[in-house]
Amino acid sequence: MKKLLTPLNLLITLFIASFSSAMALESPSASKTDMLADFERAKAFSIEYLEAMPADGYAFKPTEDIRSFAGQFLHMADANFGLAAMIAGVENPMGEKKLENDEASQSKVAVIKAVSDSYDFVLTTLKGMDEEQLNDEIKLFNAFELTKGQGMAKIFEHATHHRGQTTIYLRLKGVTPPAEKLF
């Protein structure tokens, strides 16, 4: 009798399951309530990362050609503000200002405030949309056609990407990163 669950079949099954899970947030069926909970959790997790790094580590770069620890999170904040404004069709409260390029925004206190404020803007923007609006079609950067809900999922994905990159920054500074917050 042939084995149904060979190592290759198991690997393929896990790959498909992980791909399906990753796509769940982008699906129009992801509820606004679930998205709000995910963004609240992501905000708290980001703040934990920011609080874990000593103040003197905010300028740290593992190599000269990449962003500093502060730069990673300020880039995230810039994107949170900009993308949420584009998705909702509202004005970006930061205008043209880029926190990542603002020398006054590089301190631990300033970065924590900027990231917190950016998540608050995303949350307020999302709360201002109803479930039907999350299915509205938009075009980001005049190139990418998606729904508003999928756009919000892209904000989440982008922030997760940059926060994840900073794990190595913390480790290189001798700091144990915060425990994962999946739920």
C-alpha cells in the first residue's frame, strides 16, 4: 500500500497552508474587526521592539549601507501614514515630511511617538471605513489595483517586514527581542 503522506507531500501541504494563511488578511473576507485587532497587536509589538533597544542603539546600523534601527521604524511610520492616507483618500497628516530623513525624529522618544502616532492614524482611518468600503477598488501609486482591505493588508505586511528586520539589530546589540505576538 502506498504512503499518502510522504515528506514531499507534507512539504507541499505545509507550503500551500502557509500561503493560504498569508493570503487570509488580504482577502476581502477579512473582517474589519479582525484587521483592527491585528493592527492593535502590531502597534503593541512594535512599541515593545522600540522599548527593548537602548537609546544609544537607535543610530546603530549593522552595515553602513542599510537603515539604522531608528530609520527602519521611521520608514515604517512614513509608510503607515502615507499608505493609509492614499487608501482612504484623505490627506496625509505628515504632508510631504519624511520622518526617516528628519534628524530631530531619530531619538528613542521621538521614534516611539512617531510609530505610535502612525499606527493610531492607520487605526483611525480603518475605523472610519465600513465593511463595504474595504471592498472598494483602488489604485496605489497609479500602478497596483487592489481593494482598500487589501491595501490595509499591505500596510500590515510592510510594517511586519521592517519590524522583523530589526530583530537582528537587537541581537547584535546583545538585546533579546520581544517574544512573538501572534494572537
